Amino acid sequence: MNKEIAKWIDQYGSIRWRVMQMIPESKLHPEFGESFLINCFAKQASHLKLLNAIKPHCLAMNYDKASDRIVKQLLKNL
């Protein structure tokens, strides 16, 4: 289990989630796809908490247009 999720459960007692959006790998950058997505989410949705224990790849300092579109669509659907 993800360490951040486990800490959240310990602190609040339970956690629930649902899938908001499925993102095919083909829509992401081939080398830094997940890292770019995490960076973009952290920048554009800083009021929300990502429960990921893994940090973005150290060479992925920024994000791309594809990640920008994905995060904007996700925030629109929230």
C-alpha cells in the first residue's frame, strides 16, 4: 500500500476514492509522462493533496502541454 495513503488512514481512520479519469500511457510524454503529470498537478492544483510516495523523476523539472490539458480536464470534472 502507498505510504502516504497508509499515513492518511492512520490519521483519519478511513479513506475512499473513485476513479475520476483514465489516462492512457500513449497520451503522456514517453520518458517523463507520470513525472510531468505530477508536476503539473502540483502546480495547478496545489490546494489538493496527491497521495503519492514517489517523487517525480529528477530530470523532469517542468511539465508539457499534454499534462496541462489532462489536469485542466480533471479539475473541470471535480
